[in-house]
Amino acid sequence: MIEVYDTTLRDGTQGKGFTLTSQDKIAIAQRLDAFGVDYVEGGWPGSNPKDKIFFETMKQVPLVRARLAAFGATCRKGVMPELDANIQALLQAETPVVTIFGKSWTLHVTEALGTTLDENLEMIRRSVAFLKEQGKEVIFDAEHYFDGWGADSAYAEATLAAAVDGGADRIVLCDTNGGSLPDVIAERVRCAVAEYAVPIGIHAHNDSDLAVANTLSAVGAGASHVQGTMNGYGERCGNANLISILANLVLKLGLEQPQQLEQLRELSRYIDERANIQPNPRAPYVGDAAFAHKGGVHVSAVNRRSETYEHVSPDRVGNGRRVLVSELSGRANVVTKAVEFGDALPEGDAAVQVVERLKELEHRGYAFESAEASFQLMMKRVRGEYRPFFELHGYTVVIDKRDVDPEPRCEAAIRVEVGGIFEHTAADGEGPVNALARALDKVLIPFFPCLSEVELVDYKVRVLAGPETGTASVVRVLVEMSDGHSRWSTVGVSTNIIDASYEALTDAIEYKLLLAGVEPPDPVRLARIGA
């Protein structure tokens, strides 16, 4: 078994755009404990009010499996540990584990610390020994160890020996600049494992996109302790991604680990949600695209034998297979999506017709991979199963800007027929698309009250390359809607952004009515544009 040391709450928060409140950190610490990590590094006590609140609160929050660690530096030059404010802050956190880092690179000793090589060794030895005397489990992070070994191998080794002499419980070799290669990592770890009786760990950064590979190389060379962050967040290019590391330890190296692997995707999403970050769709193992298949040949093969294009079963890491539809799709994609939607399975000519229509529309600029609600409606139209809910008889959008107005005034007037009843109304809005959406709501909600639950979650416009350029280009509009229970996306394409938006909006409305089981009113006289 490999010890898992999570530093998301400290090293992760040093990453660009990754911020957590004290309450976020407390909640994540509990979630990591429930998941089964061995150590949770909470932060740097005394460095900021947020971490101070975290450690004070955690004194009353019991952890079942994980041991909470406080992080800090060795004592300063010329200051004994018992008088050093940083060391005292570590003790005041009252955590069972203290992790301290010390300089293993001569460059940092002389330039960053401004002290002598011998004094640095004493700072490491004294700091570790003092913390051990206070009853702490002490983990020593040899900062810049691999760069330090390359510059002066004897001195880098001396820093490890100083920590061991002080009584350190774990020695962690740090690739702090993230520039080492796996074979170098493995060689140095192998030597450290042979030299010292204490467990050897690895702390890798991802500046060369090798943090996970370097961590696995270290494990192969005998490291029994790995450090990293969930989703690989961290300073610069990030830290070693514990999500990928854990999946590889179990599924590739065959190790027995206590962590609940089937919770990996859920945990990954939980961290992102707490940090208010959009999940990475291409994240290995846990991303939306990790087991997504677009090519028709791939889908056909996976439907027969999943291992043809999947290196592991997605359910092992709490993920699932996704079949995408695009101009690359074949009959297998359409059949699979129909089954997912719960539609009647298209067979023979029906599937071929859907594929042909799909390719035609994607050639015109539609993108159904990100708009599956529009794809489902398109399938129904091609197969003659679609009954429209309303008919557009025209709309007018006015944008009026006057000298006295700080912002342009937008108004949309719309003429719609619902079951033989004609309605003509208008609405203002914060822009032309918003005005059009409000006018649609004003007409349709009295007929279909469930539409009052729907709200716009996202709206994207992309200008597509084509024969026309500049302001005459074709635009694609993607909208995402939610009713508080489900989310769905639709697409519209036109040389006119208002018309593309109208198409996406009406698809979104009609999909909601299908979800709600609403029957189209009679009589219906609709010839939907583009159908």
C-alpha cells in the first residue's frame, strides 16, 4: 500500500485561479478523509487569517482515517526552534503531523536563505529534533532535491541525513521546479530507499507535464509515500494529480489501496465545485471526454467489445461512456444515442436518413456534440415523429439608441400561433436576444405553465469561417437551459445572430415541453424553419 498525502488545501491553493474559503477547506478536508487519504495538509499556520481559522476549527472536527498536517519551514538562521515564530505557529495548530521543508539546493541556501551550507544543515536537524520532542510526527520535504543533487550531490544527500539524524518519520524528495525526467527520479529514489531506513516519499510538480509519470516512477523505485493535489492544482503548471495517480496505482500497478476508486469522478467534481472551477472535460479517467467516442468505427467496435477503445472500464473510476454525434458519426452512433434517449431504435433507412441529415447540418455549421437536445429533436423530425407546439409567424426586433439614453433600448415584437390561436405581443430586454426570449415567454407560458421553471444558464456565440467574412459571417449560437432538475443544450445557425438565437431558444423550449410530457395542442399548422 502507498501512503497518500494530499496537499490540495495548501499547495493546490497556490495555483492560479484556485481559491478556497476557510469553510471550503474544512469541507474538503472531511471529504478527503471520507475518501480515504492518509494525510491532509491543511495549510501554513500563521501565514494568513484563513488558515488560522481553518486550524482552529479543525481542532473540533474529528477525522476518521486521515491525519491532519500543518506545513511550514525550518527555523530561521540564527534562531533556535523554540524561539522561532514559524515553528511555534506549527505547534499552536495542534495537528498530529507537522511537515517542514528545508533547502537541498546550494543555490537556495546561499541566495534565498543567505546563510552557510553548514548552518542550513543545523537548521534542518534542530527543527526536526525539536518538533519530535514535542510529540509530533514529522515529515521532511527536501525542497529542490533533484535540482540540488544535480548541482552538488553530496550536499543534497547531507540535507537528507540531517533530517534523519533529527528523527524525521518520512523523507520526501521534491521535484519543486518540475523539470526532472522519470529515469532521474527513479535513480535518486532507489538510492534513497537503499540508504535510509525511514519511508521515502515523492513530491512532483508538473512543469514538464511529467508529475504523474515521475510519481509512478518513484513508486516503482521503492517510494512508499506520494504527495499531490486533487485534479493536479498547484503553483505554475500544478502538482502531481492524485486522481490519476490513484487510478494508475490500482488499475495499472495492481496495488491494493484503501481509497474508494469508484468515487474518483465524484471527488474530482466536488473539488472543482468548491473552487468554482469548470471541470476539465479531458481529464484522464474522470473527465467527460475520458470515455467519449465520436468516430463511427470506434462506436461500433466499443458496442461489441468495450476494450477495443477503452483501456479500463469507466465504472471503475465512477465515470461512464459517452457517445458523441457529429459529421464523423455513423449508424452505430445514432442507434446508441436513440437508446440513450429512450426513443424507438432507428433501423435500416431511418438510421441512414438521420446520419445523412446530421452530416448535412454539421456541414452548415451546426454542432450537435454540444447540443444533444437539438439532436434529439432533429431525429424525431427526420423520422416523422415530431409534432410542433407552436408556429412562428414573424418577429421584429428594434434597437433604439438616443443621446439621452445611457444604454440602447431593445424591444422584440412576436407573432405566434398556438393550436390555432394567434398571439401578438412585445417585450423589452437587456439586449435583443433577451427581449426575444421574454416575448416568447410572454406568449407561451399561459399555454404551457411549466416553461416558467426554465432559465437560461449559458449563451455562447461563435463566428464560423466560411465564404462570407466579417459581419456577414455565419454564426452558431449554443444555449444551455435548466429547470432546476435537468440541463439541456440546443443550437441554432444563421448569418443573423438573432435568427440563430431564436432557433436555439425555440429548440430549448420544445425540448422542455417534451421532457414535461406535454402534448402539442391541436390544430397545429407549423412548418418549422430548417425542419
